Amino acid sequence: MAESISNPFRRGTQNHSLLERLRLLPILNHEIVRELGILKYTGRISDVRKKLRIQGFDLVARKIHGEVHEYRIIRPRHEDHEKAQAEGTPS
């Protein structure tokens, strides 16, 4: 799946680094801070999510424990895509 995702962000930017890491494996919020050095990562998550949706993917968060969240790229199910279109929600 990761090989079918292009990275539209300029090399060397936080968005580019985050998307490259997400293409490999899911990432925890504390790993975003420690490994990638991105302190205000929620804005980067939003930027990456927007670009992924254009490519037919989504970036989802899952609460692991307390304040620990996991972020991963998924391909939404076909039914979810149709439902979003019917509701007028950008997919």
C-alpha cells in the first residue's frame, strides 16, 4: 500500500518526514516528537491527512492508553467512500 502513496511535500519538511515515516509503519504521538522532532504534530497530522485523502487514503488515530495515540494510514472501505459522497462530505 505504501508504495502507491506519493509524497507531495517538499523534501526536508516536517510534513514530508511524517508521511515517509507513516508509509513504513504506524507511529505513536510520542514517537513523532522523539524520532522526528515535531513538537506541534497535530497540525502536521492535519496537513498529511488532507493530502492522503486526495489519493484515496485516510490517516486515522487510535487511542492506545491515556495520552498515547497511534496514527496509521488506511484505505477506506468502498462503502465508507460512497457514504461520504452521499452525505456531501469530502472523502
